[in-house]
Amino acid sequence: MSDNEKLADRVREFLAASTNKIEEKKMFGGICFMVNGKMCVGVRPERLMVRLDPGKSDDVAEEEGCGQMTMGNKIMKGYFFVNSDMLKTRKQLEYWMTKALAYNKFAKPSKKK
């Protein structure tokens, strides 16, 4: 099992305790976990993508092993990558998952076409 699959299993285990509606989708070269119809976290090779409050981007980006997500040259406000080195323990993963789930309550769903 790859490190990517192990991280995805850890995310699944964390989300299993949630009463939210959870859906997995393959996107962005990894697995995205939708919570209540909104993108919340994603697992990509060697990192976790978390969706957090865009108003706190500067503070979040300063955390060790964390950086803003970019697509080409565009910064994706409110989306961050956390290196897998910062997710080795349950407590470390729980920290980021809890932040993402807390923001998910206020996040707007993507516009469906």
C-alpha cells in the first residue's frame, strides 16, 4: 500500500466518526473528500489538501509544512497543502482535519454546471 493510500485510509477513518454526508471523488490527481456536498479535504501524493477560511490564509500559510494551493500561476484562496511529514501522528492529522471540518460548515458549495 502506498503512502498516499495509507493517508487516504487515515482520512476515511477520521471521517467515519462524523455524522456528515461524506463522498469520495477522484480529482486533482488524487482523492477528494466531499463533506455535505462541499470540497473539504483531498489526498494527493505526499500531501493533504485542506479547505480552510480564506480570510486566515496568511496565518495558515505560515504554519510549518503548509502552503497555499496553486493551479498554474493562480493561488487558490482557502485551499492549502500540508506535507505528509507533518501528518505522521494521529494528533497532527486530527489538527488539520478538525480545521477543515470546522470551515466546511461555512464554506459555499461549488457552482454546478
